[in-house]
Amino acid sequence: MAAFANAVEPVEPIPETSPAERVAADAQAIGAPVVDAERVRDSVPLWFHTFAVAPGIYTPGIARDHGYRLAVLGANRFAGRSVLDVGAFDGFYSFLAELRGARRVVAVDNEQYVDWVRARFGVTLQGGAGFRAIAGLVASRVEYRRMDALDVHELGERFDVALCFGILHRVTDPIALLAALAGVLAPGGEIVLETYGSRLPADAPAIEVHEPGDVYARDDFVYWGFSPEGLRRLGRIAGLDRVEVVDELDVDGHPRILALLRAAG
Ligand SMILES: C[S@@+](CC[C@H](N)C(=O)[O-])C[C@H]1O[C@@H](n2cnc3c(N)ncnc32)[C@H](O)[C@@H]1O
């Protein structure tokens, strides 16, 4: 009998961290002692985010879409502000907001990723494990809540900035998610949103609908692809009249879109 007959066979190799992800990770170099950095890196069987835990030591994140988001995440976006990060996963953006001066950060995730990580890579994660490991390493005060992003009103507070990265295309009701976030914004607050884009014309008021698994094999949670005009209209329906599309680009063969959606002042 094979030695690992009871182990779950990975169905897709875990991709190597790319040099570009390491450059993005260096934006919040943690600089922990090597022994602590290696312990944290090795404590989690699969990382989504690449963290620079010590000089030359990185968590091997599988995400491929980070660097271009950093342009809208300077200190002026966070300093002195309250920040909500929905779909935080390992928390790269929550910790970045804290590092860049946010006065309060709340990270929310329903840990849906546990299912698709198991389906794609045959790895069973403990929900929130990567987040907690980094939080411990940097003595973070970010509050982590296992919660559906549609329920953020239950937090009972308002935020100056809501980060909504990589999640709008993963919810069945994107209008409800935008409305939920709009409902917890402070006056003049803003949503920084990044999601799956579309190859439809930019002015097409349309949303692409994906078949289960056709964007990422065995990942059944990618439903939508958004064009700029489609996103503008969704924002307006959710009460966010000022939608600025900041960037549209192709990342690792996938269209992505980055936008700012602002509440009335
Ligand atoms: C592709 S990851 C993106 C992680 C991170 N925001 C980023 O962009 O680097 C999507 C995350 O959203 C979470 N998620 C999906 N649907 C959610 C929902 N309805 N409420 C809260 N989190 C959700 C998943 O569990 C996963 O952690």
C-alpha cells in the first residue's frame, strides 16, 4: 500500500510565488526574527497572500493580482481612518491599512475559501489560520470576524474606507453586497473595489455570467465579470453615484477591474 494512501491527493499543484508578488509583499516588509518568520510561514499549509515575513523569507502566496492595487492604497487613503476589509483571507490589505495609519481596521471573511482551496488543491485549511499567524507576528490590533460580507450592518459601526477586493464576482448578489457596504460607510466614505473584469466593451452596460469552474478549474464561486459601465450602474443602484474606474488590466490571463465608489458627503 502506498505510504500516503489516506492523504488527500492535490488535484492542482500549488503555484510558486511569483517575483511580482514578492515585490508587492515588500510594501509591508515585516522584518521578524528568522526563527519566528519561518515558524509562521510553515504553520499554514497554503497561503493566499505573500507576506515578506523576514528579509528573504516570504509566505508562498498563490494570489497573482496584487501589485497594481497598491497605487490607490497610499497612506493618504488610510491615515486616521476606519477601515473595513471584506473577504480579507490572510489579511494582506487589513495589515497594510493598519501599517499605513488606519485608526481602526475590521477584517471580515465567511471563510468560503476553505471549500475552494480543498477542491482545487486538496488542502484543508483552518479558517483564519493565516490571518491569525500574521496578526500574532506583527502584534496587530485588527479585529477579525468570521462573517458574511452581506451582514456587515451587524458590526454596528461605520467606516471611512471599505476594501472590497476579489469578492464581488464571488457573491451571488453583487447589488446586495454593494448596498451592504454602502450602508456602513460614513458620510463621504469610499469603497475601494477590485474584482473580476470583462472583455466586453467598456461602455457595455452588461455583466458576464460564468459557468461553474470555467474561470478557475474546480472553483465554482466565480459567477460574474464586470465591465466599467456595468459596475457604474451597479454602484448607482446601490446608492453610490460617484464611481471612478481607476484601472482595467489583464493579470495572469484574467481581466481585472479596480474602481473607487464614493458615498455622498
Ligand atoms: C479571492 S479571495 C480575495 C482575498 C483578498 N481580499 C484579496 O483580494 O487579496 C476572496 C475572499 O472572499 C471571501 N468571501 C467570498 N464570499 C464572501 C462573503 N459573502 N462574505 C465574506 N467573505 C467572502 C473568501 O472566503 C475569500 O477569502
